[in-house]
Amino acid sequence: MNSAIKILFVGDIVGSAGRHAVLGLLPGLLTSHKPDFVIVNGENAAGGRGITPEIAEDLYSAGVDAITLGNHAYRQSKAWPMLDEDPRIVRPANHFRSNPGRGATVVEKNGVKLGVLNLSGNFGLDAAHPFIAAADSGIHELGSKSDLIFVDFHAEATSEKIALGWHLDGRVAAVVGTHTHVPTADARILPGGTAYITDVGMTGSRDGVIGVERDLAIKSMTSNLPVRFEPASSDPWLNGVLITTAGPDSAATIEQLLLPA
């Protein structure tokens, strides 16, 4: 790998608003930024909970090379066979090995092999195994198969995300955080060369509460009763990052993309 590689990553796609934002904006981003690889987090793409094979195919057709997931990876049971059969989609590596899917994969374009590792935080989520041990194992697995490694860490706790960034600094090209749906202002290149951001943010409606209809979210908080959440739909935005690499385990730049659809 002799030249810089551009990776476009799109944060958590939430519901139809998020899907339409990606499908509407991606052609322009491909033209203007010319990324070598496009990765999206599809964790909330199907009505806010999980993903379906049909949605995945729409994303691939639009130019997406790989899809990462998170704690809602198994919400849509019709997607389970896809998780086993489609190497372009990954769920957190620290879920049970017996669960559908894989935690890491390699996608290849123009002679470059990109390793993609998906991890889940332990605080507040249902990960079966510690995330740092799973990260070390995943990087060992991908090291001999890929030219560079990209990590999507789907976690609730900012402390876990920051800790993993430091732990992997200089060992992977990028560690990006997802799940909390609000973009953080700490995008940077760590001293060892790894591109890092605590949370990329979501791609969906900014008119709600982290993608949920705001009246439903507020009702849940004020009543303490069960409320069925529905994705919000108005004022959709795309949140993402564009990373340019400087070598196998280092990045030159990381740029946040915050775009109205």
C-alpha cells in the first residue's frame, strides 16, 4: 500500500430518515471526496432497531462497501442468515461466537485490503466478553489478512471509547465511536498515528431525541411507563467522518461531516 487511502464512515443510520439521508447524499460525497472505502453503521436502520437484508442491499447498491452493527444486531431475525453468509456486514466481535455473524472482515478494492473490526462496549450493553481482549484478538486475526484496520466501537461509555483509542493507538488506522448518536468534538490523530473520535453521531432526524420521536421520549422520561419508541422523521442530517491514511497503522487526517439531507 504505497498511497494514501480515504475511508468515509457514516454514523448510526436511524430509520427511514437516516436511510434516505445516506442514499440521497452519498452520490455527492463519492464525487466530491472520492473515498476508496465507504463504511456505514446500520445498527438502527430498520425502524430504529437492527437491519434487514433489503436495507443492506440498498446500501451496497449506493456504494457502501461494509456495514457495522451494534447492540441491535439481532433485532430483525430475518437478517440472521445474512449475518452468517454476507462477509460485508459485521456485528460486535465480543458477542458470543455461537451468535449469527462475524465480528471482523476484510473488504478489498483496487488491490487494497481493509480490515473492519466491530466491537461493543461492556457498560450498559449486552456484550458477552471484555472489549479490550476482543480488540486484541480481532487485530491479531486481521493483521496478516489486511493492509490497514478500521475499528467501529459501539459503546455507551465515553471512558471505554477513549481507553480503547489509547490502547489501539499506533496499531490500527482508525478507532471511531458509535451508539450515543451525538457527534463529539474530539476528532484527532492520536500520537501513535491512529485517527480517533469518541462518537461520530447519527444519520437521521435531528428533530427528535437521538433519533426517536421527541414526544415519545419525553413521555417515557416523565411517566416511567413503557413507551413504544418510533424513529423521528423531520430535519434529517448525515453525521460521518472522512479519514485519510498515512500508512498501514496510521492516519494523516480525520474530518467530521455534518450535512443536512
